[in-house]
Amino acid sequence: MVLVFFTYFALVSIVAGVMTVALKHPVHCGLALLALLLHVSGLFILLNAEFLWAVQVIVYAGAILVLYLFVLMLMNLKTDDRYLHSSYRYFLAPAALGSVYVLSLLLRSPFAGTKGDAPTVAVLQDGDTYAVGIKMFSEYLLQFEIVGVFLLGAVIGAIVLAKTPKPIVEKRGR
Amino acid sequence: MVPLSAYVAVSAVLFITGLLGVLIRRNFIIVLMSVEIMLNAANINLVAFSYYLESMAGQLVALFIIAIAAGEAAIGLAIIIVVFRGKISTNVDEMNLLKW
């Protein structure tokens, strides 16, 4: 059952990712990106990360994507005739070859490592949100505060960049 | 039971898709969307390893990545608005001035 869901979410997210890159109209690309984000959040559910699922739906699909669509509507973009890089064929073949090689390596790797201190049973006992909260506000408190200051700076920077500039007064004429 | 390498393979395919998008698309907004695809691929990787190696650290780093992606989107779209106000198109080939 998990395999069926994994196959569905993985295939649809890959197809949506390819459509995001390949579609011509920017709004269609935005909608394909929405499908990608929602299916990636489905993968998070399969990995017992419910809190990350909620954050993905609320922050990515709810906030970031709406920001993209808002800017697209605000600027009323015309679709360019030449929307791909002029020499994109030179990128495609090496990328396909490289990805096949990397995939064959990845699918054969064993991927073992030291186990951490949060086995699935312990996480499921109190819920994923509880486990994330305990970890974030004990060991990762400094990083949490840094991200908070970073977001404040990003918001202020975005407002300063996007506000209407004052007309430049001619200083010599005073 | 889905093996860990399947998640890593999905993440690798998505990352390469995003990388190709950054390289071949010329619309600045689509380039930013491709960056979001790459960040999502990294998130899948982190959460998958966090589940299979039984550690919470991967999920926390994925949360921080989402926060930083939000900041990146806000700043990038503000830059797009400024550039578009200067009557320059959003084609990244034609944006070659730092000041005008």
C-alpha cells in the first residue's frame, strides 16, 4: 500500500517538475509547481513527517506560490517567442546522460549510517510535531532565532526594494 | 517497504529537472520556480534520511530550508518588480546592468 502511494506521489511530482520547466506560459508553470509542492508534501506524509507536511502546504503552496502568482498577475507578462536559452540543446544531452549515471549509482547504493535517537516508534508515540518542537527548542534554538532575524531582514529588504521610488530632485537647482 | 534509494532517486531526478530549468529557461520568474524545485528535492532527501536513520535533525534542517526559501522568494520577486518598473523585460539575457 505504501508502495502504491509512493509510486503515485513520486511519478506525479516528477511529471509536475518537468512540466514546470517545460510549459510555455508562466501561469501554467506556477500551477504545475503547485501540483509538485502538494505531491512532495504527500511524500513527507509517507515519511512520518506530518509537521513538515503542514508547513509545506501552508508556507509553500499557501504563501510562496501565491506570491509568485501575485507577481505574475501584477506584471501581466507576455509569453516570449523564444522562451528557452538559445543553446539549450547542448545542455539537454549531458544532463540526461549525467542523470542516468547518477541514478544507476544511487539505486545501487546501500546508504547505511549511524542511527539517531528518534526511532519511528518513539516519534509516533507523541506525534511528529511534539518531537520536532522538543528538538527545535532545545538543540536548535540558536538556529531558530537566526532564521527569525533572517526572515525579518528579508521582509524589510523586500519592502525597501519594491516600494515606489521618490522622484530624484535636482540638487543643483536649489 | 520503500527503500531509501528510491527516495534519493526521486530527489535526484527533481534536482536535475530544477537545474535544467535554471540553465535553459530565460524568464526570471520561471528560473526562481526552478530554484524552488531544487530546494524541494533537497527537502525530500533530508526527510528521507531523517526517517531511515531515525534522527530528527533532517526534518529540522528541512524546516529551515523552507523558511529560507520564503525569504529568497520575497527578495527575488521584489527584484523582479524593480527591474520590470525600469521597463526592462524579465528575460535574464537582457538583464545585464547593476544600475541604470
